[in-house]
Amino acid sequence: KARSPYPSVAAALAQIQGHGKHMWQNHQTIDLLEWIKKFNASQEYRPDSIVYVFGIDCQQIYRSLNVLYVTLADVDFSLCSELKAKLSFFNGHSEDEHAYARKTVGGIGSENIPEILQTILSEFQWKHFDRLKAALPKEKMLDILNIEQNIEVLVNAEEYYRKMVLEPAGSNVSWNTRDQQ
């Protein structure tokens, strides 16, 4: 059974600070999470019967890269090494998405980055997802989803930052991209 250090869902959500907290600290979210908590208890917290909630931020390139590398290294070290090489254009920016965008987007060769990222995602979905699903123990299945979701974050975040840099001042295109994710 999962244990929380917080006495309630509302208390746990109150820990969220900064931008975006309004998306979580509202009665709709609290009611939903309370229902999920009760449902999962009724299922005796069996991993194959409970509801999971996953949260991602489509602008967090470096957080997603770190989670991707740690998770992937645990399930397929060779594929992790291969992806680190392919994703090396994210290196050297002090894990700062805005620095990445300012230094990379619009530079020579940067027009290939969206295609590289989409190819990585497609290859994972078509070549590696089923292979890993067949090879890994049942308790690692969420790791496969975690890997795929973090690759999708990279695709979407890069698109967001690319539009943020390349669009004229005052354009809402990057915000529209973010909202579509």
C-alpha cells in the first residue's frame, strides 16, 4: 500500500509552489484524486487494478532527459547510450531550456533537430516498446511508458522553445503549441 506523508490530498497538493499550482490546487482535482485514492484502496492497491496518475510538463527538457536516462539505463543500457549520443545537442546549456533555445535554435543544423527527435520517438514506439515489454518483468511495465512519455516531452518541448525563439516578438504561437500538448 502506498503511504503518503500528508494527511490528505489537499495537503499534498498544497506543497506545489510556483507557476501552474492553480492547475492542481482546485476542488475538481482534489475530488478526482480523492476518488482515485478510494478506488485504489478498494482494489487493495494491486498494480494491475489501480488507477495511476502521471504528470508531465511539456516544457521541461532537462528534467525529462534526466528521468529518461536514469529509467532507460535501468532497462536497456545499450539503448540509453545510443540515445545519449543522438540527443547530445541538448548538452552544454547548464540544463537551462532558455539557454538551449537561444544558443541552438536557428543555428546551423538545428533545423534537423525536430526530425531527429521524431525519429527517436517513432523508433522507440515501433522497435523498442514491444521488445522491452516482452523482455522485462511485469513490475517494469510503467518504466516503458515513462520512457515513451519523456521522449514525447522532448519532442514537444523542443517545438515549444523553437517557436518561442523563431516567432516574432508578441507572437502567441509558442503558447498555442504548449496548450495543444
